[in-house]
Amino acid sequence: MDIPKIINVDSTKTEEVKSALVLGFATDPIFRWIFPDPMKFLRSMAFWMVEFSKPSFENKGVFADENFHGASLWHPPGVHFNPEVLSSSFADIPEERIEDVLEFFNELGDFQPNQDHWYLAFIALDPSKQGMGLGSLILKEALKVIDAQGKLAYLQSSNPQNISLYLRHGFEVMGEIQVGSSPVMTPMKRIPQ
């Protein structure tokens, strides 16, 4: 495989970024627990990716490979995403699960670092491109920018298979979140290197 160029993406590529991210989360344990119905998953995840990408695009926090097989959305220090913009998608969460999902999101806030940090909202690849080092390249490019600023990086790993990737790039596990029947989410942070 030729080494793809990793680029900082602007909002003219919203659809390409959204497509890679939604496809990459199709088998994600947490997001399929939240949205188990395939049609509702596709609809809600597409909506979430558009909403989460807005502050990323506004702050040069979107990184992808030049072919858009993968992408990441980062929110810079001082940018706080308003989860209320997602409330219309909550109708797609099974009714018997909604309380656990809301509690799950509340617990995520307990791990948010107090100091200035870049937040990795999402990173994902087309499943046919996983295991080839592309995710590592995308992550590495963003971390260069973050390290140059001397800032902390923070993420929440929704898939245990990805934890080793983050550990290789200097992230440390902060704890685990699990509510009701949810899979485990693993908050992680990385000091500047």
C-alpha cells in the first residue's frame, strides 16, 4: 500500500468525512448499543457526524487521508459541544434504553480534563481499510499539531479493539464507564510529547 497523504480538511468535504465516519462506526459496540436498528443508526450517526464536525471544521480540527477512507474530528481547547443539538436523534434510541444512555453520557462528563485540551470526538475508517496503519497516520498528524501547541489530548474509546492504538500513541487509560447493559467506554488522555 502506498502511504496516503494525511490532510487537514475544510468543510467543502463534509460529505466525504461524514461517510467515512459513519461507515467506520457501523460495528462500534457503543454506538450500536445506542442505535441497534440499522436504519436508525445510519440516520442518527449521519446527523451526529454533521453536528460534531461543525466545531471541528471551524477550528481546523478535521484530519483525513486524501482518499477519505478515514477521518478524525477534533474539538480544540475552549470549544464545548452542546449535546442538546443531538436531542432530535434520541427518538431513535430504544425507549427501554434511553435512561441508561443518558446516564452513560452524564458519566462521560466526569472524566473530561479540567485543563485545556483537544478532544478527539471521532476517528474512524472504512472497515475495508482497517488494519493497514491508516488510523495511526491520521491520529499521528493531529497529534503533531496538538503537541506543537503543548496541549493535552483527550478521547473516549468506544471500542476495546482500538485501545492498543491509542496506547501506542502515548494515551493513558483514565478509567472505564459502563451503565446498565452498555458496553464499556474507556476515557484516555495524553500529555504533550
